[in-house]
Amino acid sequence: MKAAPAPPVTLVIFGVTGDLTRRLLIPSLVNLTSSGLVGDDFNILGVGIEPGDDAMLVDRLDAFLSGLGGQNPVSADPAWQRLKKRIAYISGDFTKDDVFGEISQRLGQASSGNAAFYLAVPPQFFGPIVDKLGQHGLVSEEDGAFRRIAIEKPFGTNLASARALNTQILRTVSEKQVYRLDHFLGKETVQNIMTARFANMMIESLWNNNYIDHVQITAAEIVDVGSRGKFYDATGALRDMVPNHLFQLLAMVAMEPPNSFDAEAIRNEKSKLLQALRVYTAEEAPLHSARGVYSAGTLNGKQVPAYKDTPDVAANSMTETFVALKLYADTWRWAGVPFYLRTGKAMTARDTEIVVTFKQVPFAQFRKTDVTPDLPPNRLIIQVQPDEGLSMEISIKSPGQSIDTLPISMDFHYADRFDIGKMTGYESLLYELFLGDQTLFQRADGIEAGWAAVQPFLDLWAKGSPPDLYKPGSAGPQSAHELIARDGREWRDLRVPPPPAKA
Ligand code: BG6
């Protein structure tokens, strides 16, 4: 079914001169314009602190987009040429009232009253901006027009602050108006998890503790902290990646089948799963976690400074750049199945994947053959990025007269069939925001359940135990390997892409 164009709307972007807007929001809007999903009744009203007018903003975006897209820069895309005519700018301080007065006036001039307010700003401004939007009557939905608020991560820094932020926001708007973003939910393969499970009998019917031994969820990155020291040192790998991105993957993998593809039905199941995550006691938390920080070293031929020597990182920093957890979802379906999660910076490979390892066959009846009783288990691998795809590892008979088995992998790569290279991942999120479909956005209860599950680790590390060192270009600290090895299992090797073929 072809997607219908979004309704007319003004997208009000707070923080329009920032990195997120130019790197992700605008390129996605160019793609949506190009595919006809937003039309000439779509407008952008940017708000930023820099002095200037509409032309200043368009010129700055133009200059940035001319460096994107290689040989075919985004700035030359006819869709950008159309879109840029509908961009306006308000220069002002969004902690002050006059900016909101001006927004109100501009929205009053727009042909439709529909507006989506996108908070691409540091998190300390989320609550105050929503308060001001409320005080200026900008979020009341009158005459059938919608008013929505899109909020970037991080949503809170722990359970208490996430709860307080939800309370503050929900004083002004209803849950139906709030779109909490997690950009992982915009990734094609993440959305494909539901299809893989619920459109395939042979997958979903085995999807439980009778057949699954354990699940690994990895988000490994090659990049180091670089210029993000100020943000990162106050955040760390756990807060940055786990209660949001990794838990979204976990919820998609482990939730019960929703009874429809309706946003609330899906969000109910995801929240129920996150609420079922075991919350460890202070004694249990150290046994179920490992954390690390990278030392100095070389990665892909480049020198990487130790995390502690990164600009804006405290000299006595205790922040982790790697984390591994062993979690349980206490439900009938998943009783006894560990979920191992890991994420880190400056690792061997960029590799985000979900690996579902099945139990061994109950009985290997290959007596008097070359087949060892230890057949490798089947694995289903959902490759989220790069090289989005799906693989199934099974055993086959190797050709010949004797009976011998051979593990093989059946692989599907999205890139072999579809052209998804240009997409940023924000297209679906923005389109759904305009349509009013909250499936890909997080609900208050889901966010709080995620923070509740990681709170014991935050409490443990707040006591000041230093993270274990790991080398750049490795798969994390030794303690992460020990965490899984204690259960007689091992992490799947990170997928290192083959070196480029010589010309
Ligand atoms: C962001 C984190 O939310 O996600 C970054 O703040 C991280 O630290 C990024 O690098 C990873 O996203 P992606 O889409 O590049 O895997």
C-alpha cells in the first residue's frame, strides 16, 4: 500500500541552528519532500539564539547540505530547492516569553492550525519550553487542529528525573500529544523485527524459553568520544545507550504479540515487557554487569587518545565508555532465558545486531558417523547496522558419502534488494509525527520502566568503582567476557567488514 501524504503542518524546531537539525532533520525532510510525503502545505519555523533572518538560516543549511551526499550534494536536490522556500526563522531566547508570542503570531498566519514542536535542544530546556508553550496557549488543540511535541533523548538521567519530567510535561499536554523520540525506532531493521516475528510462523512459534537458549544484543561503535566529552562525561555508555536504544531493541524482540498493529496495542506490550525486566538488588547488580573505559591505542591505523585525555573529560572521571549487562525478563515466555546486552565506543567494528541462539537439539542421533554430539546451535541474527539484514545459521549435511554436518548461514541483505542508502532513519519518525501515529515513540510508562531496570547499576557505579580498561579496537574489557563466560557462553565475534578490494 502506498503511503499517503502527511496533512498540512508547521514544524516548529527549537534549536534549529544545531547539529541535529542540519545533519538529520533537514535531510530527512528533503527525502520526505522528494517522495511526496510532505508537500507544499508543509512549513518549517525555526527558532534559534543566533541573530539573523530567514535567509541566514537557509544559507547556513544550504552550505551544510552542499557537503552532504558526495557527488550528488543534498543542496542540489530539487526537493531541497522546493523545501527551502518554506523555511522561516525566529531569532530569540526560548527561555523568554517574547519568542513564544512571535511563534503564536506566525502560527496564526499559517493556513492550517496544525503544528508540531520539535525540541532539538539540550535536555534541561525540555520542561521549561513545554511550560511556556502551555502558558502561551500554543498546545491547545482547537477547531480540529493538532498540536504535538516531539522530544529528543536523553529523557531524564535516572528514574527520579524521568518521572519528574513526565509529570512536568503531562501537566501541560496529554500523552497523546507527546512524541518521545528514540532514533533507533526509525531504523528499517528495527521495525522489521516485528515483521520477522509476527509475519513468520516458523520464527514466532519457536520464540520462547522452550527453544531459545539466550539472546545477545550488541551496539558496538568504532567512533570514540571525540569532541563530545562534555556531554559524554556526564552521561556514560549506560545512560547514553541502554534504557533507550538497547531497551527498544529488547522490547521489540521480547514483547508479547500485540492484538493489532495499533500504536497503543504495541506500546502496551512493549511497556509490559520493560516492566517485567528484573530489577536487581544492590548485591545482585555487580554480578550481572561489567563496564569499561578505553585506554590509549590505535584503531584502524589511527591513534586514539585514552578516554580520560579527551577534551572536557574530568581528570578523575569514573565514566564508562562500555557496558555489558545480563538481564532477565520475568515472564512466562522468557523465564530462565538471559538477555546479554553490550555497547561501547572505540571498539573493533560498528556492529548493531541481535543474536538469538536456540537450544541444542535434544538428541543427536548420528551414531557411528563423523558428527560430534556437540552440534552448533541454530542462530537467528538480525543485523541492524551496518549492512541491514537477517541471517539464519543452520546445519546441513556436507556433500559426500559419509555423514558429516556443516554449519552454514542463510543471509538476506537489504542492500541487495532495496535502495535504502539515502535514508537517515528520521524519515519514518517525522512522517509518523505528522500523521499522529505514536507507534514509533516511547510512552511515559515504558521510559520509566527502562530507567527502573538500570537504576541498580547507576547506584552501584555512583559509589565510585572505576571502570575496567580496554584497548581501542577490542571487543571491550575482560570483565565483559567473564560476565558471559561464567554461564558457559561467549559473545558472538563483532562483524569486522572485509578490507576494501584492491583496485
Ligand atoms: C546516540 C548516542 O543516541 O546514538 C551516541 O548519543 C551514539 O553516543 C548514537 O553514537 C548511535 O546511533 P547510531 O544510529 O549511529 O547507531
